[in-house]
Amino acid sequence: MATNDEIAKLDTTVAHSARLWNYLLGGKDNFAADREAAEQVLAFMPELVQSARFNRQFLGRAVRHLAGEAKIRQFLDVGTGLPTADNTHEVAQAVAPDSRIVYVDNDPMVLVHARALLTSRPEGATDYIDADVRDTGKILAAAAETLDFSQPVAIMLLGIVNFVVDDDEAARIVRTLVGAAPSGSYLVISHPTREVNPEAVDRAVQMWNAGGAAPMTVRTPQEIESYFAGLELLEPGVVTVSHWRPDGNDETPASEFCGVARKP
């Protein structure tokens, strides 16, 4: 159950990315400001709903590969967003019930729902950390209570690095998280780009940033690929989320690009 202090932290007057994404995915855990921001963007970028769905499908395919073929049993999912269908722990534990997952987000509403919805199979474990992606020290220290950092970990950064607008800081965050994980660990990133619909993406970012919410940025596929420097990038490399090992799904290009890489 949420505490009164946690509920009081909720600012329902400003759109939040986790709640906006929830709305795009058909969820009910959002407010008027989130729905208004989403509809303003959808008016000229209707494919955003499809992009959200593709990004979620990519998460599922990536986690199934990591828990299955790669035999990863630990996941650190930073910027998890509001719980919905096929969360990281559900996908991973469907393949390997002993998987351990730690979620990180800083939206009080995510915290409220995480306690009720992010449940684990008895063989594994899940935990939730209330932290900003920039606070890597706090994240790693708290995650170590559930994850064993002497064993491989999948670092999941889906749709979160774009909210770190300073390029140097974004690179530092990724390096720090990957640096804390041992050889055999993986990095999974998805990030919006201008590659598919540049004019609409530019307008959407400008509108979002003008609305008072946490500012965001887009980066090129080459800039996204730079986060995987020193790692072994899995095929097919950095591609639009619908093209990463599509497995028969809709392959329409999306404005979100992604990649998965192994730490040698």
C-alpha cells in the first residue's frame, strides 16, 4: 500500500513519461496532464502508439533471449515505468523461474503500483528502488541487496537515457552501471531518434520540453551505438526496435532504436 507521503509526492499537473507511456499502451494509471500531452503529440505523430508497442515487444524479445539462450539470471531494469503486461520479471521468470530482477524508477506512482504488481515467483526475487537514473551509487548499492554483482547482470536502459540530456553525463551513467557488472553481463538500450520521422520527432520533443516535464533529447543511431563501446554488440546491431530479431512481428520502422551487447 502507498503511504500518504508517497501519494502526496504525485504531481498530477505535469505529464510524466512513465504515465504517458502507460496511456499509449492502453493503461489506466495516468492523469489528465499525461493524456493531454500524449494526445497533443499523437495529433501529428500517430505512430507514437505503435512505437510504444514496438518498444515493449523489443523488451520481451531481448529478455527472452537473455534469460534463455544467454542464461542470464539477473536483471537491473532502470526506468521501468508503470507495470503493465509482460514486465521484465514476468518474461524472465517464464523462461527461468529463479531469475532475480531489480526495478528502478523515480515516479511515486510507479512506486505505488510496484509494491502491488511486481511480484516474484518463489524461486526468484524482485525488488524496487526509488531512485533517479543519475544516482548510480544509490542504484548499485541498493541493487546489491538482491543481485550478486559477481555474477552476470543484464543492465536494462529502455527509454531512459534520453532523459539525461547532457551527453557526457549520459555516457558516464552507462559506463558506471556496466562497469559494476562482471564479464558476461549485458547492456540493453532503447532510445528515440530522428531517423524515421525527424520533423514530427523534433516537434514532439519541443512540445514535451516546453510542458515543464523532465526534459528529454534524441540521439542518432551512431550516438546510441557509442554506449556499447568496448562491448560485443549482438546482431543485428543498433536498429529500430521493430527490426531487432523481429520473430514475425510487425517490422514497420519506429522512432525508437535499440541494441543489445555483451561485456567480454
